[in-house]
Amino acid sequence: MAIKERVGLVVSDKMQKTVVVAVENRSSHPKYGKTVVKTRRYKVHDAENSCKVGDRVRIQETRPLSKTKRWQVTEILNVKA
């Protein structure tokens, strides 16, 4: 079984060792053909508190770390200046 990975944007860093990452999923509507954007927000473990709002990050699924946290940051792709 492959480990799930996603790439998203950090939208909140107010918690300790946790960031909220919004992952966009773009798909074509089956009937009308219009591009539909669905956004899913994940609570992600950030052990070093290194992520800031606006950073683009790669996240990976992991064991449950809390009630809602099941993902962890693997790398920071783009840092917002």
C-alpha cells in the first residue's frame, strides 16, 4: 500500500506544532465540463514550527497523532517571503 502524499498551502499556523494545510483538487464536471475546485483542509504535524502562512508544503499520511491530526510535513517547497 502506497503512502498518501499531497501538496498544499499553509493557511494557519496559530497552533503549536500544528499547521492547517489547504489542498485543492481540480476536476472536470462530468456533465458540463467546467473545472470545479474542491478544497480540503488538513491538520498537519509540524514538529519544528518551521511552516508559516503562505508556504507551499508536501504532506504525508501518518499514524493518528491526535483526534484530528493524521498528516505530517515532509518538506517545504516554496517559502513565502
